[in-house]
Amino acid sequence: MPIQTTMAPYGIMPVSTADTKPIWDGAKEGKLVVLKCSDCGFLNWPPQPWCGGCKNPDFNKEWVAVSGRGTIYCWYICHDTSITGYEEKVPYAVLLVELEEQKGLLVMSNLLNFEYGTLGEGIENGAAVEVVFDKASDDIFVPQFQLRR
Amino acid sequence: MPMSWAPGKRPVFVGAGSTMVRRYMPRSHSANAKDAATAAIADAGLKIEDIDGIFIWADPNWGPSAVGDPKVWLDVAHVMQVMPWKNIKFWLQPEAVAAGSCSGIQSAALALGAGACNYALVIRTGHHPAGVRYRQISSNRAAGNAAFTQPYGHGVGGSGQAVSYQAYLSKYGAKRESMWGYVGTAHDNAQLNPNAVWKGREITQDDYLNARLIAYPMNIFDNDMPCDGVHAVVMTTEDRAKNTPHPGGYMSGMAAINWELRSTGAAETLENLEDMGKRMADNMYASSGFSAKDVDVKHVYDGFSPMVWMWLEAFGFAPKGEAHRWAQPETIGLKGTDPLNMSGGNLGNGRVHGFTHVLECAQQMMGTAGPRQLEKVTVGTVETGPFGNGSCFLVTKE
């Protein structure tokens, strides 16, 4: 399979909203920003109206940049073409990356800059990965991951 | 403490009815609903005027339809209009998509036990109109949480399960090839189910292993086929059931998924999903006073094949991490030691969102399952809903 260096053009473009703006602003500056509960320290991804750690709906919110390092938790290879705008991209890997800052904190990604097989050959759970920011538009840079070397 | 019912008021299945389950059936599901309900009421030896409660988990969990659109939804308002009801006193329509088909049964049981109604119809449709691609995602923008999943091209049928499946395969050293043990069994059972969409269309292990990939490690046969069909059951209380031809399946326990264990992330980890599933199963057993070893009529949701392994472990039927070895025909087949999903389940019968399991459990407990009837029927369980979602109940033969 050819190496994917980008998933652009994105058939589905992320939209920055009031709840998520710090993430997209951070991505534009090359930072992976997540929502931290400053009461219990739990990192929430994506942002949600309560803290997933202490379950407090009135938690004190803090946007923090994390390292962008993690490991592949699991993956699948999308072969189906039922998503408009992705028909020409199949097959492609979809990963869940566990960030090193918090056990169980899973971020979705594709796998850029690595040659893998159509059945995921070469992709290993536990492999070390790091974030890169894939330009989707002048304002939106999508957090993506590549293997750490 | 097990849940309790007033003397004579244990809810019980007394009738079951179904249409064929077919791809693109050339008739409305209003007509299908009328046929299935009429058959279930007749099977119970009752008349339409006896039915005084209707219970439906109605959300089609499908496609580009407005809430309540009668072309796709079969909700209470719809069912009320397509039959000449005379004495309806009470109805409930649980709304959470993830509650699953068992939630209609749970609602009916609670209403019957409390005396809000005396004879309940519980009904469910599957419906997939021709000309619409299933699960098509055609928006070109994603806001909210979807902004963190859909831009990655995530969301094709079964993709939410493909991630936990791959995690399972990796964690427990399981092989995708072992899944034929379940998929083949489901298709075998469907050959004994006259209504099943796969009856008469047998597939081989090679067909399975070489099938079109959807979200690898899952292929087309790991996903249930969207189709048309309606299943219905009638329930009443123990005292009234004595006057019906074949009551069976007395409600003993129930539970719903423990979402309080959810944390955060683009998806929950396999470990977290396992904890949720086991907590629900444990609650069901505690509410009934029975345990896994007592259950001889086993149903777990199989809208996507990997869930079968995960639910088998959560309910304690298979050792943790071992379901991929355990769920093979010599164990789970109709002649095996632990028959599973005797109707063919979602994968063999067709996608009626788990109600096939409800219908089959009712028929097994009533002794009306025909060529699929098990000899040993004492305790039955049903779980409906994807892994990490859903609801469940436990019934007893006597």
C-alpha cells in the first residue's frame, strides 16, 4: 500500500465550536491540547460537560498541552466506502492511540508516514507513536499520529 | 436481594408471532406489524380486546429518518393505528437507542407486575428501505464529539466494534478465523428457522473468510443484514397465564448497562467495556438469584459478531479471554453442550435489533420453538445491545 503522508483533502472537515476552539487553536500551533479537570487532574478527550474522572459537572476546566506521545491501543482497516469523501482513500487504518499522560485516554487517528498492509500488516498494538498535525484547511490542522523512531 | 413479585403476578410469556425477515420486503412494516401482533395474540389463545398494554423499544437506530417517521419507525403511535384495539390502558416506549430490545420486555414486565395492565404486547421491527445505503455518512462537516472521529473516516458499519475486536484479538491471542465457529453456527441455526433471512442461503467457511471486508478484522458476515420483518410477544401475569395454552418464561431478573463506568476518550477501552458488561450481568444474576451455571437457554446480542465473545465472557458462560475457543459448534451448536442464539440470532435471522433473541427465548421457554426446541429448558437469558450498551433479563421455565 502506498504511504499516506496526509489524509487531506478531508471529506469530513472538523468544525471548531465554542466547546472545542482551544483544541483547534492549539493544533494550529502544533500543540495537542486536551481538557484537564484542575480539581482531580483527569484529562478529558473529547471535551465533555462533566469530568470523566471525578464526575463533577461543575469541574474547573483547564486547557493543557500534552506531549503528543502515546502508543497504539488498537486499530482497524477501513475497506468500506459508505463515507462520502473517503471512497478513494480505502483501505486506510483507523487507530486508537493511548496517550502516555493517562491510562485509557484514547485519541482517534489514522496512521501517517508508514507503509502497512491492507490487513494491517506492520501495525502493532503497543507501538510508540507521536502526534503530527495534518493541514486540512488554513484554520484546521487535524491531529494525526505517526510511528516514533 | 432478588427482585420479587406479588403472589400470582410474575410476568410470563404466553404468545409469540413473527413475519418473515427479508431484504426489501414488498410490503409496509405497518402490515408486517399487524401480522406479527395478530399471530402473537392468537398464539397466546387471546383476542385483541384482551390486550391492554403495548411496549416498544422503537428507535430504528437507522438512517436518515425523522423521529417517528412511520416509513421507518414502528412506535406506539404507529401500532395504535394499525390494529382495531379496544381496551388499551397503558403503554411505554423506552427511548434510549442503546437500551435495546430487552427494554420493551422489561417495561412490560414491570407494568404487568405492578398491575398497570394485564396483557401486554411487545413488538419490534427491522426496516431497511431499498435505495438507501445503510449507514451512509454524507455530511462533509463534523462538530462536537464527531469532530474527533468522523474526519478520520471512522463510522462505517461495525467500525465501533472493529476497534474492540482488534483489541480483543491482540489481548487474548485470538484469531479472526475462529469467529467462523459462531458465524457458521448462526447460519446453521437459521436453516431451521423458517422466517430467517438466511434460510436456504447457506454459506461455507471459505465464503466467510473471503467475504468483502468492511472494517477489518470484520467483514460483511460479521455484520447483521439490514432487512424487513417484525417480531412480537405477548406477556401476562402468572395467575392469568394459567388459562393460556403454553405459558413459559417467568420473569426472574433484569438489569441495564452500567454506563456510570464510562470515562472518556474517543472510545472506551476493552477493559472498561468488559467491566461494564460484567457489572450488568452480575446485577441480572443478583436480581434473579441464579448464576451463569444455571442458564441453559442462552442468548447474547450478535448484531456484530465480536460482541458474542465479549458477552459470553461477561455473562460467565465462557472463561475470560477464552470465548474464541469456547464458541465453537460442538459447544454452542443446537446439539452442543451450551446451545446459543438458537434462532440464528441477528446474523442468521436478520437485523431486528435483538428482538430475534427475545422471540426465541420466549418460544424456547413456552416449548414452541419447533425444530430448534431444546430438550433442557430451565433458565433462559437474553441480552440485547452492542457491547458496552444494552439490557438483559433472566426467565425461568416454571
